[in-house]
Amino acid sequence: MLSPRFRSAITIAAAAVTLVVPLLGTASGISVHGAVVNGTTGTADVTAVVSVIDPSAGMEPIHTVQATNGKFEIDKLDPGTYMARVDYEDVTYNTTFQIVGDEHASVTLTVYETTTSWDGVKVVVPHFTAARHGDHLVIERVYDIHNETQPPRTVTGEAGFFRFPLPDEMHNFSGLYVQYGEVPIEREPIETDEERVYKVDYPIRPGLTRVVMSYTAAYDTGAVALEEKLQYDIESFTIFATDREMEIASSSHELGTEDGPHAGVSWEIDGLKTGQVLNLSFRGGTSQESSVGRSQRMVIVVPNDTEGLSLVLMIILLLALFAFTAIAVREPRVDGAEALRLQEYREVLIRRLAKLDDVYETGAIPGAAYWAKRAEIKNQVASLMFRLGGGAPAAEAAPEGSERSGAR
């Protein structure tokens, strides 16, 4: 006869097995049913190799399966967030999916036929800023590329890569990022056969792709004229400046000025045509340069117009980008005098953010330009805080009025 103590031990062990076995089955037995759809033809008979990535473990695939007639299945995935990726006609498409609890998941990947034609693609410049930094003029610009081809196709290939001009007066190219969806990816401009025209080896998938860049021009005389030959029809071109002391004019196009009561001025040019030469001249302005060196590189994120990310969320997003794209901030963390200089610059940026919010609330800045500029400033703050090892919370340092419910 079993002793009471032994019977109790068996009962406890049986209860533990009853609890653990279902958990083991949940953690290793969840399957994903997937489909690969051709968004150009509307068919679901694509044959391709599908990779599954666990971003928390790096960007190498943890599973690879063959999709036959557009169908695939992956077994033994733990609960979590994953990325499914497929290459089709030399273009990579991906989507994220989640596994929650013991529920089976489904995921659909949409691929497209490719073309080199830009018919059905619209280009807008919602954000072009100029700021004086000592003896240099810093230019930051955003291209919004709307691929509305019908039927939808991905524009790619040597003849399909996005091309952009840079002025002869450019002194230094600071950075280039391409964003499709939520993740910006750094790219290097590639020279073309045409002088001062560059291209980006990045496919323009259906939907919105953003190209964000920054460069400088010599401004030791306090004046410079920039000229560029347009590569595409541009429906609208918005120029934005927070410095009312700077004069901006054009000898080639009429600038429609919208003057704000505080420190913001914006101009818009509509209906620019391929082959036209756009001339913009800049004069004067108050230097916005702090003691931070100009060689510092920032990660740029441009959210949609309806997105309002707090500084805390921006830092979280920045860390997520590291996991998804393996992009790391190259500069080591700093201390001493350099740390003090970075902290001073952070305060300048926060005050600039507050000023931008004030101007936006007056209605003097178009929404697209406001959101683009605000995201750029907040990313600079997040990057500085990362270099400083976290720094003081932004909420403690921000002056009154820098964060409002109406301007996020």
C-alpha cells in the first residue's frame, strides 16, 4: 500500500504534467497557413520561396518553405511576432504577423509584376527646409512617391530606379533614407551618366515610398543660389523655414508665401514639369548651429500625417528599427565636455520643437510640412538621448507648451 506522502507526491507530479504538457504543445506545435498572391494579376498561384524571420533573434530566416500554387504552411512556431518574406522578380516583399496563445495563424504575402515605366506614379515634395548652421546651409528634403499604377506594378530596374538632382553648389551629402511602410532603410546615392543626377537602387512598390535626404551648401557669404533640373513632374513642392530672418526667393518660379505670426514661413510651388530648372536663392538667416559637430549622423523617420508619436514612443520605435534592419548607431556614447555640448543641443532642439508647435497651431504651416519637420526634430532628440546613454527624460527638459494634445 502506498503511503499518504507517496500518494501526495504522485498527485502533485500528475498535476504538473497536466499543466506542462499543453504548454509544451502550445510553444512548439503552432502552425501558420500562408498564401502568396500576385497583386498585378489577382491570381493566387505564385510559386516562390517563403522565409520566416524572428526579429528578436536577428534577421536570418528561422524557417524556409516552398510556396506551391500560392500556398504554404509552417509548423512549430512559438507565440510571438514574426516577419514573412518572399523574393519575386528580384524584389523583396514582407509582412509581419503574430501568433497569440495556441491559435493557428494565417498570413498573406502580396507580390507584383515589375516595370521600368513611371506612368501612373506621382511625385510630391511635402518638405524642403533650409537652415543656416554657421558657414553652411543645411538642406533637408522629402520626396513622396505615390505608385498608383494600374494594374499595380513595382517600378524597378536600372531604368526604373528613382532619380533625383543635386545642385552644383552642394558641399556635402549628409544622408539618404528610403521608407516603405514603417521601416526606413539607409541607402547611398549612385551617380548616373547625367551630371549631378543620382539614383537610388530601391524598388518603388505600389503605395507610398518616401525618400528623405539631407545635404549642405557653402554659406560663408550668407547667400547662395541653388539650381536643379527636375527629373519628374512634381505636383506640389513645399518649402518650409523656421527662420524668419532668412530670405528665400526663386528666379524661375513664383513662390506662394504663407507668413506666420511667430517664426515660420512656408512657400508652395505647384505643377513643376520634367526638365524644368528650379532655382532657389537663400540669403541671411540666424545660425542654428550649436557646438555639435556637423558630421553627426541621425536616423530619420517620417511618420504618416496622422501619426503623433511622443518622444518616448519615438525612442521605442528607434530601438525596434535596430532589430528589424540591423542598423546601429555608429558613434560611441560620450561623456565630459562632449556630453555637455550634446545636452545643450538637445535643449535647442526641444525649444525648436516647441516653436514649431506654436506656429502650427496658428495655421501658418501646411500639415504635411509640419509632421515631416516635427518627426525629423524628434528623431534628432532621440538619437542624442541614445548617444548620451538615455539622458534626462524629455518630459522633464521640455519647456511649457512643447507637447500639446493638439500637436503630437
